[in-house]
Amino acid sequence: MPSIHQTRRSSATGPGPKRGLSYRPVKQQLTLRLDADVVAWFKSHTASNEGYQTRINRALREYVQGQARRTRRSRA
């Protein structure tokens, strides 16, 4: 399974990192069914300069990272 920290590499920019370019995590397009009230909440609580999908992604990432920290602590 790829790391959640894997970076995007475009064949247009060549292989590997280049100075001064900003890299973002790799995105995967998928269909996800969420409860209508959950989507409505994210849409109504998201700033106009940020998409609700970005906010949902951030919430999921924070959850995953929290679970990873808990798992590491329990193994120690």
C-alpha cells in the first residue's frame, strides 16, 4: 500500500524533485457515497476559497494520522 505521504511526479516535469516546485500528495479519483447531512455540513462549514472535498480530505487525513500515532504508541 502506498504511503499517505507519497508525492506526485509528473512525466512533463521529468523524474524526481526539482528545486522551487511544490509537491502535493497523489490523489485518487473515486466514487464515495456519504450521508447527505454530512456533505451538507461540510459544504456549509467551508470557506469560499476552499472546496468542501478538500475539507473532507483534511478531516480524513487527520483521523488516519491520529490512528497511526495511537498504533505506534501501543506498540512501544
